[in-house]
Amino acid sequence: MKRALISVFDKTGIVDFAKSLDSMGWEIISTGGTSKKLKEEGITVQDISDLTKFPECFDGRVKTLHPNVEGGILAIRDNDNHKKQMTDLAIEPIDMVVCNLYPFKQTLLKPGVSHEEIIENIDIGGPTMIRAAAKNYRFVTVITDPEDYHLVIDELQSQGDTSVETKEMLAAKVFIHTSHYDTLIASYFSERLNIKYPKTLTLTYEKKQDLRYGENPHQSAAFYASVQGTSGTLTNAVQLHGKELSYNNIGDTDGALETLKEFCEPTIVAAKHANPCGVGSASTLVEAYKKAYEADPVSIFGGIVAANREIDAETAKEIVKTFLEVIVAPSFSVEALEILSKKKNIRLLQLENIGYKDKKASKAKTVLGGLLIQDLDTVLLQETELKVVTKRQPTESEMKDLLFAWKVVKHTKSNGIAIAKDLCTTGVGPGQVSRIWALENAIRQGGERIPGSVMASDAFFPFSDCVEAAHKAGITAIIQPGGSVRDQESIDTADKYGIAMIFTGMRHFKH
């Protein structure tokens, strides 16, 4: 007679599964609540304590950690020495293990959960059993996912046993599952003890969706979500309309979100290739959208729009005039949703807490053979460090625009330049290998809108050429980190032309 050990926290589908085994003549061994549930359904069950000849103890902490269990799972059936030892020790084989673990993740995510409750939901016996079964998969079928019950029953009914291929696949799922489980536990302790960069780093994510392809059609891709710390991030967005998100949609929308989180007033961020191409703030969202659109009506085409207020009908009417890939906002009015949904392919994403910034978040970047990890850049500037270094002070209006431009340039790929006027970008120059080229591109893009604008640079000026170019374009004030050995040259040039310049003492490289 074949024997199955069933011990599950998640009892979804377990009764029907056990009844199917019972009907095929399997003997069922079980523990605690699972045993009680199966008995209530009229299924004959042997309690684990009858197998171990030892009572379940310590509030259920110890019940399956016993040679009669682990030996019955791990013994190699075609090894003569193992078979002799099983006979000598009166250990009977266990041919199937059905087990899912204490809900550590669900417990961890509960609001206000105590450390003691989290600790009690660390499973010990379960991982031991399923790892043992997975190690001995040639002889033992192990199931951790209720979705696999039908597959196993179908194979048992059609061929009398699960195939070796299925057993190996199920074993692989065990090690993926226990790795995820243990990583969550390790991460919890690291965070609790403020171990920021441990000697060995294990990360775990849960697949949100497979993607059609990656950056290019010949690359495969998938989208994974963190288990914790996802408030206000794209992984929590609900898609209301449109085609499935692509790899590039996700990356570009994330870039727009990072920029948007800098603003409290009604703001629209238009982004292309994860760079802001048009940003506008105003007293109403529709005015903010018009500003962002007019900032760069060419680049916004086929781009991303992120809003930090509900998209209303008036704003939606403006949005539909242009082809956009994605719109993300905290909500959409009924009228706006009706207007925007007429565009079949546009993706509409609703993201609650869109402005939330996790001060403890980190940012990771893969390199060939390794991983870089750092704190997320959540600081804009230190107001006490702001220093006007020129003879002319910025006006109140210039100061507002300087801080606006500084928020934008923080999220512009380096070398980055942002030019703004009246809380609207008039030129953005991202990702150049020379800072003067970034500025020249931004000026060229802005054209006749540049005069009277202010400028932000994500890092210091190595030469005074950027100040010269700013003057020729009609830029009246500059904000930059400072820190170059040639700072005085830039200051002197700004004084020569009556340009106000502020040093922040903080740079914002973004590669």
C-alpha cells in the first residue's frame, strides 16, 4: 500500500485530493488540523503520533521531526543497505508528501503584527519534510502547490504513479518555494537588526506577469514585484484599460513616477525613455497638462503621462488629442475613463498613494556578473546648504523656478540639464557625455521659449562654457551643486552677465 503524508496550512482542495488518494487505496498519514479536517470528511487517517510513537508537543512545534518520518521519506528504495536499515529499524516508506508552510509572508504583511507572532509563523518541520522529499524525488512525490493536485491525481489514475519528469518538476518547485520562504525570513531579521549590506545578499520577488518581450523583440522578459514596500509603486498599479504593459512601458512609467513624487502641487510629468520630456505644475491638472504638453509637443508623442491628481474630464479631453502609451494617476473620473477608453490601445493605470516615497527604499542595478545596490535618492536638497554665490540674488519667481528645475534634473539621466520658466520645463537635455552638449540640446529643444528661463544642472560645471551658453540663450539664473576646482570661473562669468547662481552642495547623478 502506498502512503502519503498530508500536512497543510492552506487546505484549498485538500479534501477532494485526499478522497481521490483514498479511493485508489492510498494510506493517509496526517497531523493536527489537517488530520481533523480529513476525518470530519469521512477519510480514514493515521495520526502522525501513531507513526512516530511520540506525541505532538510544544504547541505543535514538534510533530514530524522524527526518524520514522524523515527516514521513510529519505530512504533510497533501490539501495540494498537502505532497505536493510529500514527493515531493521521498522521504518516504512512514505511515497508522497503534501505540505504547504505556515503563512510567514501573510503574517509579515499584517498591520501591527508583533515580533512574537512573526517568529511563531516560521515553519520548521514543513520545510524539512518537503526538502527531504524533493531530494529523494525519484521515489517520493512532493506537492506544495494546490494547483498541482489535479496533475498528480491524473497521472496516478492513468499510469499508477507520477512520472519521474513530474516528480522532478515538483521537486524544483519545492526548492524555489523554500528559497523564497527563507529569504523573507532573512530579510525580516536584516531589517529588524538594521543589517543594510549583509555579507551575502539574497533577494526574492514574486512574478507579476510574463511580458511579450524585453527591450527588443528578440529578448524575453518578465515583471517581478517585491513582497514588501510596494506602496506607491508600479507593482501596485491596477490596469483599467488598454493593451498589456511592455517591458519598456514599465521602465518608462517608473521613470515618470520617480519624477512625479518630487511634486505636491497638481503636476503632470510627461516622460520618454524614462527621462522627463515635459513637466508642468499649476493650480489645476488640466493647466498642468497643457504646460507639460507645450514644453515638448514632439517628444511627448508615444510617451508616458503621470499625474498626481485624479484625471478629470477636462484633462482627458486634452490627453486624447495626442497618442500616448501609458497614463498613470491616483484615479480617473467616470467621465474621464469613458473619454480615454475610446482609445483602444492606451494603457490606463490607477495607482493609489502615487506620491508616497519610501525613505528606506533601495535601488539595485545589475552588471555583468554582479549587482550594485544603494539607497534610493530620496533627498532633494538641504535648505541650510543652499548658497547664493553670485552678486545678484535670484528673484522670488526665479527661486520657485530654480527649485522646480532642480526637481526635474534630479530625475534626468546624467549628464542632465533642465531649463524651466513659470513652473514648466522649457528644455531638457538628458544623458550626454559632455555637460555642454546636454545644455546645447536643451536650448535647441526649447528654442524661443528659453529666454527668461532658469537652469538646473545635476552636477557641477567643469568649465565656464555652460554659463556662457546660458547667457547667450537668455537664461537668467542657475542652480547647480558646485564643487569644481574651477567654480570661481563660473561664478565670475555669471557675475559678468548678471546671472544669479545658487550652489546646493548636493549632486544628483542618475546613470
